[in-house]
Amino acid sequence: MTPLAFEPLSNEELDELDHFMLHEVDCDEGMTLDTLDGCLHAIAIGPKAFMRQQWMPGIWGDGDSMMQPVESIEKLNQILGLIMRMFNMHHRGPGRRSAGDLSAMVHAGVSGSRVRRRRRLGPVGFPA
């Protein structure tokens, strides 16, 4: 049996994380779900190891905090757990969710606001 920390995220969990990234992150510079997935993949396969404290603030766009303010410790633990499980998916062998699976989910339009946000921010990594 696979420990929960290495379980691929379900579609419902991806939707929850997507909603949080789009609607509950205060900074407009914060990552979208597809950008987060690409960033975590690059960190996981890169030649240099990074501590979570080095890359986590970049997710939120402000560069200062490990996590966005949330209404409860349970919500904090839930979101951080989802992000870490997404990160762990890139360290796992066969059976993990592939980049193609996430890409298909993103392009299928889980949330209509994703398209508007991407257009407003411009290409990934470059201000509009």
C-alpha cells in the first residue's frame, strides 16, 4: 500500500487546490495550478536539491511567506498537504499522475477563470 504522502491527487483534490490558487491567494503574481505543477516538476528533477523553505514562498508570488493566510489550521494543513503530495508525485515511479494527465485537466477548463488569469498575467514567468 502506498503511503498517503505519495498518493496521486484525485480530481477533486486537484479542483480544491486549483480553486485555492485562483481565488484565495492574495497576490496576482501567485502561480496557477499548471504553473505550480511545472515548477514542482523542475525542482524534483533538477540537479540541485532545494529545501521547501527556498521554493514555497515563490508559489504565492510575494516571496516572503511560506503560506498564504487561511481561516484555520485545518485549511493550512490541507493545502500544504496537497502541495507536498503534488511534489512527491514527481519523485515517484510508475503509477504517478503524468504531466499529460494534468495538462489535459487544465486544458479541459476545470475553471473558466484560469483562462482570464493566464491572459492577464501573460506567458508563464513574464509579466503581461
